[in-house]
Amino acid sequence: MQRLIFIPLFVLLSITATAQNLSLAGNWQFATDSLDKGISEGWQNKTFPQTLRLPGTLDDAGVGAKPSLSADSLTRSVLLMLTRKHRYIGPAWYAREVVIPQNWKGNEISLFLERVLWTTHVWIDGKEIGSRELLSTPHRYDLGKTLTPGKHRIVIRVDNRRQYDMSSNNMAHAYTDGTQIMWNGLLGKLELQSRPAAHITNVQTWPDLQHRILRITINVMNAGPVSSGTLLLQTARLKKAVPVQLKEGENKVEAELAVPEGFAEWDEFKPVLHTLSAELKTPVSAHRHQLRFGWREITNKNAQLQINGKRMFLRGTLECAIFPLTGHPPMDRKGWAKVFSSAKAYGLNHLRFHSWCPPEAAFAVADSMGVYLQAELPFWNNNAGKDTAMNRWLALEAEHISREYGHHPSFAFWSMGNELEGNFDWLETMVAKLKKADPRHLYTTTSFTFQKDHGGWPEPGDEFFITQWTKKGWVRGQGIFNTIAPSFNNDYTKETEGLPVPIITHEIGQYSVFPNMDEIKKYTGVLDPLNFKAIRNDLQRKGLLHLAPAFLRSSGKFAALLYKEEIERAMKTKYFSGFQLLDLHDFPGQGTALIGILDAFWDSKGLVTPAQHRMYCQPAVPLLRFEKASYRNGETFSAAAEAANFSGGTINNVTPEWIVSGKDGKVLFRGKLRRQNIAEGTGQQMGEFSFPLAGIAKATALTIELRIGERHNRWNIWVYPENQNSEFADVHYTRSATEAMALLGEGKKVLLNPDTANIRGVAGRFAPVFWSPVHFPDQPGTMGVLCNPKHPALADFPTEAWSDWQWWHIITASKTMVLDELPPIDPVVRVIDNFFKNRKMANVIEAKVGSGKLMLVSANLTNDPGAQQLKRSLMAYMHRGRFQPKAALTEAQVLSLLK
């Protein structure tokens, strides 16, 4: 917590002068105004005895109410989000004195406040200057000649209360406590800017690659006596002098520069930036403005995305203003370099800013690193177009976003908001106006919608389409992974055929991962991870805390597996132009949605390395189509090899190679396909191959690797013997509890596998918790299996410690047993419960019952080769002398698990 400082009124706070700007960073006087009396009581002339440093927030300074929540119990309120250590909502006043230099005399001065939530009012020497209410862009105040050389007092009132109903339950990430907090303060650059009477206020570049013209628009403010001047426009290769006539007030000047061949283009592979210098010279002054821009063009020809005429494919994730140390986005390049470098390390080239727009530094870093960004209006609601005042405010937000950030080449896509509902005619009008005013981006009406008669097909004005389904069916795994048996031939071509604009899939993934208890110590800022602490405490009470690292690893490996299949199906689909993950990193709001393979700090959880993720997520990816995950050794494995190629051109003269190896790394089969060139696009077919499985006598997991030069990708399949003995005279298999109890009473070894209809428990579900068990509580809510692959009971059933595709038939035909009321027992196959309940759960347990020995399985062991192989492995273990259960259960305790 920052210490509050008391200073004498007469001391002038330090100020730094650089060029024609005066930084206002430093100590400011402040006061909170929770009763909102400041304006009526004339606080613009009041002295505030406390101080804090700006840029910064009241949270940084430890100002505001402390939370009433506790980590002692696992409640919905605690698990909804991270907890602010201090929370203040309402007006706050900030004041300081400055000394204006003598050489600013006669200049036009403006006040620049880079980022604020939500409304500011400004007074200079007690005189009100005006107010602003923008969330996405700087608050700028034209002070004219108000500030003469000498001492002046600036007072800024910041009101962070919600001004418009732009978000259901305050979930839009521009204004929320769910991720970014509802902070009060001033962030980024705080400065006074001095300019000559005739000066440039804005420069925009408008690349036209088709006609090789760079159009430039310049806004000139003329507050002086001059009536003419010259604008000198210059880059390293382009130069033009433009005579201008200047009227008093705002002037708009347009110019065109012919661009020669060879002028470097901007894209993800070569993010070349050019610097445009615009200098206004008049008889009495000169003023220069510089702008970095990229020579690029985003188009959607033939319902496919292109950049500079070449195909592009978005490999994206969301950014929801998740910054757990500060509670607000970075305002400097260093913070954004961490975000974008992490995304690129994992093969991504795109970020969608869900219901918010990032600051200037984000665009600048993305420009330099070649990342395609989608910005959104701060809007997530079902009342679009229904509130006239809010409509005006959103239109103003959009106008300012275009002015401030529109020239950035990384700013490629623009959506009106997230999952909007309401008046689509109004949304269409918004899109049409923005498109006409600023055609440098592609626009969409909404990032998906649940509104009836919308969402299944693009709106008329959409230039790209974000959805999780079309009118022809699902286009993401969430809708099918639990209901359709795994087949790696599948894609979404038939669901997307005939789309008039490019499709990008909406928020694919959302597979929950168990919390990392070691992450708690990373929260050293303004947010307290009471959610993590409450989960830790609950695990401790239930004797499960020692399993938390294994829960994390197994649930995380499982989630990564599903993300891989999500990405590959997208890259196999003929008409796709990209996907947007939810998420590469965790989302600690909306019920603690830990759905990332990275944590909320963009750090690894140890689940998937960047190199492993890039196998299936990079500009060009080798892909396989094959029928299923599990095989009998009497079958032949067949696959079709293909590639998705968005590497910027044809991949020439390559010979794809396939390699099949066992778990020990020994190569069993290998071969090469024909030498070929791989064109751009999805579904580039490279050939077929097959190999017989007859020589595999023991249950085995195989790894198939496909290589295209240095690019490679891997898949697992499982092979089980066709005919082998699964009956043992001393092991009794039954589906009848009555028979099992009788046999146990005789001291027998019994494998009890009841019909799942007769088991008390939770319905088997292959995919893990969707998003959050707190936000969506009405779901089975488990997170995959946890087992010891070296357990002798699994000796003939090859598996890792986590769920993989060979478990699909077993899990979907199961009931998960809840063991909370039983004595301590170590399951052979444990099921990881969701962190909101933390029940002891299993599919396979072993125990002594009276004089007998029991193996109880709550999954159907007869319905596919994998299930049958699991049965064989369990019975072989029971037959051998190692079947010595440690736990003891009574008959009543066993029957308590059954109906």
C-alpha cells in the first residue's frame, strides 16, 4: 500500500519539461467525494491535504473500502472473481499546481489525460473548462490561452461510476471488476501540450495498395492571424510539399503521395513500419507531427481474408483486460511486449479485445511485432440501439477510437461489441457509418449473438463473421465433443459452405483447468486471490490438497489435448479464415474461469511448451485425417495427409514424411509421400498412407508424426489385441450387486460393473467443465480422470495420467461415483471434480469387503475396444497376486454407491 503524504499548500509540485510538453506525473493532492457534494460545495477551490502519485489509481494508494469476503468458506461470492484489496466507486478530486514556462506565451495549450474511468471535469484556477466521458481513448482538453506563463492550479474530478447501461451485470471488460477493476485515477501520459497558434492536431494515413497511393488527411487548428502555409509531407522514400489556405478554426487538408514499387508492405511476417513526418510551416511558426504507419490492406475477397492480396488465417485468442497486479491494462510498451511475445511464442498472430479497446501502447507494440488486432466498442448487452443517450456515447467512442488508433496497421478488425442483442438495424447503421468514414479495417456487427433469427448467418453489413454455429450446425467442439465419438476426419466445411464473408470461430475451447495453488504467491498487487485461497482451504479440509498439483497437471494436459483438436479442425475446414480461443491464458473473473494453458500473468503452467503448441498452431501446419482413436490389431490404419498453409506463399519442393513409433520411441513404420509444392489455404492434400496393425500383439499406444521439412505434428492412437483371454477362473465378473455381495461373502475376487442406471453419481461427461462451475453451475462439472499409468491394474491398458481420446467411450458410458461418505480410499481411476465442490470421485475403486476382494467399476466395460481392454487389464491384475486392496468397506458402504 502506498503511504499517503501531507504537504504544505505553498510547495509547488515538481514538473518535468520535455520539448513542448510538460509532464504532470508526480504527487497530486486528492480527496474522495463519496457523497458527491464536491461540485455543489465548490471543491474546485478547495485544498486537499492528502496526496498520491499519478499516474496511478486509488487502489494503488490503498484508498477505499476493504473487502468483507473471506477465504474461510467456498462461496459463490468469493469465487466470482479476484477481490480488490481496496474498492472506491464515486467521484474523486485531484489537484496540483504547475508553472507555465515563459516561452509558452501566446501558444495554444491542451491537457492530455491518456486513460480514465469514466468521466472527468477540469478546472483551471477555479474556472471550469469542461468534461469528457470516454472509456477507450484519451481525454483531451483544449485550454486555448488560459494558461499564461506563471503559476496555475489544475483540478480534475474523476467519476468512475457507470454512466450508461452498456454492459449486463458490469461484465464488459472496459468497465468491470471481473477482470479490469473499476479503478479511479489517471493512467498513462498526463501532460500539458504547447503548440503554436497554427498547429497540426491529427494526421491519418490511408493506404491504397491497388492504386499505389498513400492518401493523407491532416487536421490543422488555426487560432492565430495566419491565413496560409505549407505542409511538408515526407517519409524515407516519399516527399511532397502542399500549399494550404487556412481559415480560422479547424482546417482539414488532404494530400496523395504516389508510392513506388518496392515500398515495403506490412504483415505478420515482415511488420515494416514507415514514419511520416508532417510539418506545417507558416510565416510566423512551424509545427511538426510524426506518425508511424504500415503499407497494408486487409480485404475479404471470395469470403476469405487477405492481407496485401495474400491469404491470411487468424490464429487468435482473447484479451479481456486481465492484468492481476494492477487491475488495469499496461500503458507502456513493456507490458504489452509480454502479452504479444507470449502469444507469438505459442504460434498466435491475432488478439481480440473482448468488449474493450486497448491503449496506444498496445497498438504500437502489435505494429512492431506483426500481430493482427480486433478492437471492440465497450459494449456487451441486449439493449443495442434502445437507449438514445447511450447510442450517442457509443458513436462518440467509435469516432475517437478511429481518430486515435485508426492508422495502426495492427488494427485490422473492428466489432461493435460482444454477443450483442437488440436493434440490429441500429447496429447495421453504426457499421455502415464507420465503414464509410474509416475503411482501413474490416467490420462486423457483433462478435456472435444469441438473439433469435440472428447469429447463424452474417448480417448484411458484416465484412467478416464471428460465430460458434451457423444455421447449418456447430463450428466449435463445445457442441460436439461430448456427443459425437472422436473421429479425426471431421471438420466444419458443410456447416460453413456458402458463407458470403470470412468466418472466424467464436471463443473456441473454454476448457477449465484445476487451479494452481502455487499461483497465489504471484498476487502482490491490488488484487487478492481469495478465490484460490478458498479453494486451497477447502482442499485442505477435505484432505485433498496434496493432490492439487496432480489435478492441475492432468486437467491441464487434457484441456490442451482438446484445444489441439479444436485448432486442427479449424485448420482443416475449407472455408475458415481463423479462430479465436477462449483462451490461451486464464480468465480469473466470471466464476474463476481458469481456461488457459497459461495463467493470468501470461506465464506457463507447465502443460504445453511453446514448441509443442506451435506443432499445430503456426502459419503452416501438417495435418492428418483418420477415422478413430482406438483400433484392433486385425485392422489397418489409414490416413490422409494434408496441410494448412498460410505462410505467405507456396511451400516449394518438399517431401512429406510420416513416422510411427511406440511409447519407447522405437520406430515401427515410416514412409514418404510424393515430392510436391504446397499451395496456400486450408485442406491442401498431400497424399495417403497406411500400415497394418497385425504385428502388434500387446495393447499399445502409438505416436504418428507427420513432417513437412522442419514443420511437424503428432497424434496418438491405441491398438488392442483382437482376441485374448479376458476370463480368469478365480475372478468373477458380474453386473449384479446382489451376486457380487454373495460372492464376496464367500471370499471371492469380484469385478462388479453395474449398469450405470443403477449407480448413484454424476453423469459421465468426456469434456471438462465448460468455462466455470460457478458461472455455469448446472453442468456435470468434472475435469477428466487422474490415474497412475504404472498401477498394475492398468498394466494392459496404455494410458497417461489424464484423459485422452481412448477414454471417450469409457467416460461417456459412465457414472462418476462420489466417495465422500466412504473411509479413505485411493482410487485406481480417480475423477477430478470441479473446484467449486471438490468431491472425492472415481470410476474405478478396489477394496476388501468382508473376506472377499472387490473391484468396482462405474463405466460400461463392454461397449468398445478400449473399454473391453480396460476390463481385461483389471481382471488380469485381480488374477495375479498383486491384487491386495488396502481399503476396507462394508457391504452397506458399497451398496450406498448404488441405487
